[in-house]
Amino acid sequence: MSTPRRRITMATTWLDGCSGCHMSLLDIDERLVALARDVDIVYSPLVDAKQLPDSVDVGLIEGSVSTEEDLHKARLFRQHCRFLISLGDCAVCGNVPGMRNFFPLDAVLDRAYRENVQRNPQVPTEGVPRLLELVQPVHGVVDVDLFVPGCPPPADAIWHVLSELIAGRTPDPLQVTRFGK
């Protein structure tokens, strides 16, 4: 009789981005059932868990690090996840959120909250995380174990990476995706 394989724990989060990488994760469709046999999603915006467990096998971070809250989440994931994946072009290189790096932060805030507002123009200070001076990719603030490019990465690329990890192999995402694809 064979010993059952240990289930892998996985956590996901999104930082500054569009959540398209999580939508691609959901686009693995019926393979989600197969994934559920081997993986426990212990923390994610897609599930109800409110606290990241102390120890997680695999962490997926989507989005760039643009706010103090993003920085805190990235550090928390690195601290608690044994294997950390930077998922999608925003996490890998900053992508669209990083476009603001070409302008002074005060100019960005003025444009968004003063110049383009008809009523009560003011930069919000309550209820929103403070923006960092520069947007960074995830590996700019924490060590990352694997980069999965794509905007968003195709569902097949995400499936490839996860199924390789489940099988105990190190995946090569560039076999199935590239930047912007």
C-alpha cells in the first residue's frame, strides 16, 4: 500500500495590479478540482481565511509593491512562505503600476486627487495606504524563488508551475509563457 502524498499549503495575495493573475488562476477551470486534491489554499483573496498561517509551502504574489501595505504583505509572505512565486508582469517588473515612477509622487497625487476632481479636491489621508516613493517589483523588496511572467500569465502556465511543484520538481515557466503574454 502506498503512502498518501502530503498536501501542499498555498497562499496567494495581490498587491498593486488588476487581479488578472488571480483570474488566470481561476481559468485553469476543471483542473481546479485536480489542484484541490493536492493543495490546501490557506490564505487568499479568493477564500475566507483572514490570517496568513505561520508556515506555508507555496506563496503566490501578484502585483507590484506600491504602498506601505503592499510592502508589509510582501515581507509577511516572504517570512511565512517556504517557496515564493512572483506571479505576472506587475510582480516581476512593476509593469503598469511602475509607470508612475517616471513622475514625482507629489505630481501623481496632485493629478489624481486635485487636478482631475470637480468637488472637494484633496489628497486622501485616511482609509488608504500611503504610497511609496517608487513602485517596485516584488524581488525589489524580498527574495523571490520563481518568476512567472505574463500579463496575465496564461492559465496553462500557472497550471504548469503548480503541477510541477506538486510533483516535487522545479518548474521552468519560460517553457510556457513570457513577458506580456
